Amino acid sequence: MELGRLKIGYCITYGLAPYFHDKIVQEVREAKFFVAMFDESLNKCSQKNQMDIAVKFWSSSTNEVVTRYFDSAFLGRSRSTELVDAFCSKFHGDQLDRMLMVAMDGPNVNFKFLRELSAHLTAGDPVKPKLLEMGSCGLHVVHNAFKEGVKATGWGIVMYLRATYNVFKDVPARRAKYIEWTGSSKFPQKYCAVRWLNNASTADRGREILPNLVTFVDKVEEGGREDKIKSSSFNVLVKAVKDPMLGPKLAFFSYIARLVEPFLTAYQTNKPMAPFLHTDLSALVRDLYNLFVKKDYLKEKTDVCDVDVTKDVNLIPAQDMTLSFSVKEALQKMDKPAPKKDMLKFKEECIALLKAMTLKLMEKSPLKYKICKSITFCDPEFIVKHENTAKNRLRSCLSVFQRNNWISAADCDKLETEFKLLVEKSSVISLLKEYDRDTTRLDHFWRSALTTYKCSDLLRNLLHMVLIISHGNAFVERGFSINKEMVVENQLDVSLVAQRQVYDAVTLAGGIEQVADAIDPRMQYRFRSARAEYEEARKKRAEQDREGQKKKQAEKRVADEVRELRAKKTKLMQEAQTKCDEIDEQLNRLSR
């Protein structure tokens, strides 16, 4: 094979990418239901908003839940109407009729998009299935809640972490002085602006080197003219290190971040996790409530959604708040014990952080949606511990699906009976007790259980629908990092999309070395046909360019004619005005 200058480019764009995309379309067509996920990000090269779309479905080829990159749309504006049009343009035929839900993050425009998309899909037909709703992505909810809580304190932790890093960034002489004056080679870590909760280690480092930073600031201020630092970051650092409570504040920041890190880590996966979401997120919220809500009041509330933190009567008095060990350690390391007034203020600010965080977390939380709680019926651990509650939640889940026209009322009765019989079988009970979510995927577990107990297609379809429900938008978010590696200057949109489709297919196959097993005659045919497809596309682009040029020329001719006519009109008006002035002059002379 002779590799010309454009060979690899057009073979990917017009050969391999269409082949892999057609395979995904075929798999989605074979699946009875699927979930779509989307998010937008600025493409800095094309200067457009790029909306990446992924699909999650039960694959008939692998017999498990899979998440795949589907396509991308490029938009000038990201209003809800543009989002709906661009989103719908990527799906054809009856695909949208089988879309169970749309997963997204939490901007208001996305919720408006979802309302308009739902109205578009049902088109006023009360019998058509409606999209299920489960709020915003759980990961985004927790991240934004922590961000809101930190801002509510007014501590300036973010400014401090950024400033300490920027003071020493790209300045070798300043770093050398720091090492000389402090005897330490540990420097501040970079603060991540888009992943606040990954900054626990950054805050720990900031607290660890705080004495060194104080020494460095003192040396700079005591030193001569050559040691002076004139930068806004250093000014922020000077102001921050004068706060005696900075260490405890950093410790509390890190403590809360680490408290929620396990949840974020667990839900970065592509495995089906939605049936665990209500249990895990409720546990996280309850852990936060335990830090500042009265224990007696909290015991009365079985559902975290019923807890009201806006009323001070339900909160622990600031002076009675129990601090974590890391915060206590930071308080002990202070040069002087904190005055009672400062301690009380610090605890009040800690409560303000927790209050703002939990309020924001509950604002767009999946916990507020009935479907989130009801699908826990298929969590094996929950079935073993709360069998009767699991059966009640099954009824709740069936009512949601029936109300949204995904399951008929008669089928709901059959499903309720069959699932109860299933979980009461001794063979299935033993499987439920042995289940470990850390080692076994939930879809693999139910695949095995349904094989052991020959169930109906109704029950299989129900579990497939529940297991493909999205627990977060991490897959789409990771795609933006992949896009960043692929983007080059003057790149066509179709080229970037093609590379993503090929990349996703190669990753799914297990890497380049495993792709050989997936090569079939159809792939070879599409690869050989790439040159012809490329030439055809180039002709179409050339034709479009010619049409565009003709349109521009026609517009230019019209503009020239308009300009000439306006100039002619102006000239005639000027001549007419001149004649009018002459007649007026004659009339004036005659009147005199």
C-alpha cells in the first residue's frame, strides 16, 4: 500500500469511521431501549460549541451494558432550541422513539432543552413513551455543591492555593531562594479549577508547607531591593499567611473534600451504577448532616430530602460542633491557642460551608426524583437487607415506567409477581447473598441470575431498562480530554468526529493489537472505498463552495445595484433641492 499525503486522513474519515459508526447505529437499532448522554464544550480551533453525544444500551453482541461515543454536533450558539435541533439531527428513523432518558449536567439551559425535547418527541400524543427524568449528573451535583460551600465561607482558600503555586511557577531564582531560606524542596501543588474535590492533596500540601511560606514571606519583606516581589499572587500570599486560622481552614477544606472523594471515585466508571445511586448519595448527604444537624432531629427523618437545614433550630450550636482530628491537629500546631471568639467564628463558618453545600446538593439532586429511589429494588445487597422494602420499591418503579408509557398496566402486574418469585428462589437467594459490587458488575450478576432462572422477556426488558439508566456524565466529560489531544489547527469538524469514532472502537476492542480479530470483509470494503468517498465529498464541498461563491457574487451585485440606485436617488434629490432653492430665490426677488 502506497501512503500518499492524504491517505491516512481520508481512510479514517471516509473508511473506518463510517464503518464503526454504522456498527454502533446497528447495535442501537437492535437494542430495545437506549439512554443518550450529552455535554457541550468550546472547540478552540473551530471556535464553535462542540456537543458530544454518547449512548448507553444493552449490547446484544457482548450481552452487557455498554457506553459508546455516538456523534458530535457543532453549534454557534447553545440555546435550548439549537440544542434540540442539533441533538435530533444525529438520530434517524425510530431511534428517538426508543430513547429512555437523556443524561446531562445541571445548567438551566439543559433542563429547558429536556422539556423542549420531551414536547418534541411526544408531539402531543398521550400514548407515546415519555423520557424518564432523574435530575442532573450526580458527580456534577456533588462537585458544584462543594464549590458553593467553600465560596460561602469567604475564606479565600482558592485564591490562596492559586497564589502560592503562581508565586513559584516558572521562576527558578525564586524557587532557589525558597529552598535556601526554608531548607525544604516541597513546593505548592497546582490547583485544579474544574475538579475542586481533587484538590484535597493540594490543600494538604498548602497546610504542610505553611510554616515555610511564612518564613519565605518574612525573608522577602526583610530583604533588600533585589528580593522584593511585585506581583498580585505574592500580595494574596502575604495577606493569607497573616491569618492565624489558615491552617485549620485548609484542614477542614481537605476533610470535606476527602469525605466525598469515595463517591466521586466510584461513579467515574462506565459500569451500571444507577441502582446504587440513591443509597450512596443519601449516605453521603447524611454524613454531611451528622456534622452540623442535631442528632435527635436527624433520627426523625428517614429520607434526607425531608431534612430542613434552613432553620437554625435544627442545627447544632456552633460552640458544640465536633471538629475532625485533622482540624484539631491543625489547631494544636498554631503558635498561640485560638481565642474563643475566633474559634466560635471558625465553627460558624464551617457550619456555613456545610449548610450551603447540602442546600446546593439537594437543589438539582437525583434524590428528588422518584425513579432514583425506586430502582434500588434490583440492588442485591438492598434485597438481602430489606426484602419487603425492595418489593415496595419495585411497585414504585413499575408505576413510574407505566406512567411514562414504557410498560402497560397489565404487564406491571405480571412483572411484580415474577420478580417476587425470582428473589424468593433458593438458588437466587444464595447468589444475592454472595454478591460483591466491588468485584462483580451488576449487569453481569443479573445476567447470571436470569440465566439460572429462565425468566420472561418482560422481566429481562425491565432489568435492561433499569441497568442502562445513567448514574453520571463522566464518560462524556472524559471525551473532552480525548478531543483536546486530537484537535489541530484548521481541522474539519468531520475529521475530529471520525477520529473519536475510530478511537472509541479501538478502545472497545481492547487496543490496536486486538483490532485484527474484528476485521471483516465489510470493514475492508469500506476502507477500499474511502478514496472514492473522499473524492465524492471533495466534489460536494467544491460544489458547495461554488454555490456559496455564486451566492456571494449575487449578493454583491444586488448590493452594488442598491448602492448605485441610492446614489442616483441622492443626486436627483440634490438637483431637485437646487432647483427649489432657485425658485425660492426668484419668488423672494419678485416679492421685494
